[in-house]
Amino acid sequence: MHRRPAALLAVAALAVGLSGCTTEEPTPAATASTQATPAADEQQLPDDLTSALAGFGVDAADMRSAITELDQVDQERPLDVQASVRAHEVVFTGASGEVSMPIEGEEMYVSIAPYVDQTHECYYHALGGCQGEMTGEDVHVTITAEDGTVLVDEDVTTYANGFVGFWLPRDVTGTVAVTAGDLTGETPFDTTDEGPTCITTLQLA
């Protein structure tokens, strides 16, 4: 693994400042509103957002796939599509305004940006905005629940946005551990309704 030159870190810092990563934790009222979101088949993305996603090769018909594909778009952030991942929904912002699309199923999407030198505060992952330090780096990720169940044990490569994302069972807490070469680090995760979808606190040392 190599460290980023100072000039590149400055550029990354500027991108973070423009990214719109959400740092606010949910309020009880917001959580209740999220759980009341209509079913996916009752909602559609506006044409401008559907077209924008298609421009990145992302099919908006399946929100789970759209989240994964948009997170893995091979471009540094910010993108011209903004999408904030919450526990039960994705909030898209486009020319037509803001629209929330529910996430179906018993799993929650959590995206992790390990770092060595620099990170940013984040709570809800901005698929088109958040930019992490480590891009295209081979890492090993182990995600373990508090009861000892190993949920993830994989060799992966960080995306162009410096993150790696996983669908994890809901209502679980535990630890994320990342190894890159001789560097390691770990941090907690939480997939309850109030848990973060964006983990930027995992420093490798």
C-alpha cells in the first residue's frame, strides 16, 4: 500500500468539502418517518434521475443493485448524481428535487472507508459525494457480530471513492476490522435503525 502525496490529499479534502456527506444522526421522528415510507412498487424515480443513473450504467429498477452499482462507479467524487443511503431508504437529489426510495429486505447497506492519514465525518453514505483516501487498494475485511458470528471475511479492493460496501443483517452490532499489508485497524458498526451507513473512523496503523 502506498501513501498519497500531500497535493492529492488536499484535492481529496476539497472533494470532501463539496461532497455533501451527511454527518447528522437520525432523530426519533425521522426514524418513524422512514419506517412509514411507501413500498418500492408505489414509487418511481423521476426521469432526470433515472437517466442520470443510466449514464453511469446503473439500473434504477432495483434499489439494492442501484446502491451497490452507484457506490462502485469508477470515478472520483463528487458525481452529478446525489444519493444518501439511510437505514430503510435512499434519498436522491436531482434537477426535479428530492425523492426517497425504500430499501426492501432484511439487510442494511454499510460502506466503509479505511484510511491512513486523512478522513472525513460522515453518518449517511453519499453514493455520489463521499470520497475516501484509499482508492484501488487491496484490503482484507472482517466483519464480526457481537455474538462472534463472522458476517464478512473477504479480500476486496477499495472503490474509486475509497469505500467498500456490504449488505449486513439488520439489528446487529459488532466490529469491522481491515488489514492492508502490515497495517490494521478496527471500528464498531451498528445496523439498527439509528445506525450509520457510512463508516469513516477506521484508521490503519
